[in-house]
Amino acid sequence: MPYYEYACDECDSTFEIFQSMSEEPIKTCPTCSSPIRRVFDASSIIFKGSGFYSTDTKVKKKEDSSVSKPKPTST
């Protein structure tokens, strides 16, 4: 079950509620009984398992331009 964050514009309070996705969202502030709104946050992603770091987010190294590559020779 996820946590939902709510905010009250009347008393400037924010709070989280642990509730089922099938439950109706709460509509009144428990502090001042004013209407409240649900706050939507960006969810975080956690990559688990092998290979994510080295294949997905690794920055490729640039080649050193001061070292020249040998030219191929014809035989």
C-alpha cells in the first residue's frame, strides 16, 4: 500500500497517509477541516540487478587526442 501526500492551503499543513489504492482519497484536513488536495511527487526509480550501471548510465571515456594511432600499412 502506498503513502499519499496531502496539503491543506488553509492551515499550510502537509501530511502523508498510508492507504490502499482502492480507498477513496480523504477530502478534509484533520487539523482544520478545510478541503485538501493530493500532492503528486515524482517517483524515484531504483535499478536492481546486474548490468544497469555499466550499460545504462556509464559515461564513455573520450580518447586521448595526444596519442596518435598507427597508420595501417599495405603489404
